[in-house]
Amino acid sequence: MITNESLIQLIQEDEWMLDILKSAQSLNLPDWWICAGFVRAKVWDVLHGFSKRTLLPDIDVIYFDSTVQSVELEKEYEQTLLHLQPHLPWSVKNQARMHIVNRIPPYESSIDAISKFPETATALGVKLNDHGKVVLAAPHGIEDVVNCQVKPTPYFTQSEEQMEIYKDRVIKKNWKARWNKLEVFGMVSKEEYVREF
């Protein structure tokens, strides 16, 4: 069973992930994390016994800076990261402005933003501390991701509109096609769930 400590150790021992974390750390962004699929895919790959890493559509670097909210600045950070590691699909987003994009009340921090991601298995972040050690943020814990369960976060169960966003993501992401041990929750009907497969 993967625990918080063993998950941190898995990432700490993964040279590829560590190099990515070091690149992100070099930007010196306030309240920064690499989140979502970067962590989730690692866990599911390990649990499925994959010898080859699942390719990620993006490397999600988030930070929180309420003083400068500029899409252009985020693109500059992405270019800096591309210069360091040009083969990676970097995405940098300041969570101090993302509530506008998501049409919800402002986030208080990066971890607050992570807690409001659609799925509990996605609501994960990692970064390096000043001593180069991996730090994990899991506002809803890691139980769902390590049990291969896809569930909406509490925030996304508050309204039917939010649940529709969650359900659409489950269908579009098609995670079960890659990780067949997954169990998906929150789909209203069998027909709706089967649309994914």
C-alpha cells in the first residue's frame, strides 16, 4: 500500500521527476507546485506495474501571486522552462487569477486551488523544499488515487453544473483505457459511464 511517505519516496527516487521539480524550483515562484497528472500518473503507473512511464499531455506548474496576474508573465515562465527542458509540455498558471477562468470565488492559495480540482485523484501537488526534499500536498488525502478510484472532490459535488464538468472530464480523459484497474464514481447512469469506453 502506498502511503504519503512512500509516495514521496517514489518521487524522490525518480530522476526524471526530480529534474522537472528542480527546473520548476529554479523559477523561484511563490507558493509553487507541480500538480495533477504529474503525480497521479506516477501512482497509477506504479500500481499497474508499468515499466514504461505514461506520457503526460502537460506538466502543470502552478503558483500563487496576487501582486502580478499576467498571462504574458506565465508564458515567459513557460519559455524559461522550455529553454531548460525543451522536450516537455510545460504549463504555468498563476492560481491568483484562475478563479476568473473557472468562474468561481478567488482561491486563497495554491493548495486551496488544488483542493478545488475536479477529481480527488488529481488534487495532488509536489514541490521541493529548500533542502531538495519532495513535499506533498494532498488536501483530500491520497486514499482515492492509491485505490485507483476516480471521484469528484467535495467542491465538485456542490452543484449539478460542477458535476457535469467532472463527468465530461472523466469521459474526455478516458483514463480507464490506459489504467484498467480504475473505478470511476459519480456517473449518473450506466449509459453515461459507458460513453467513455
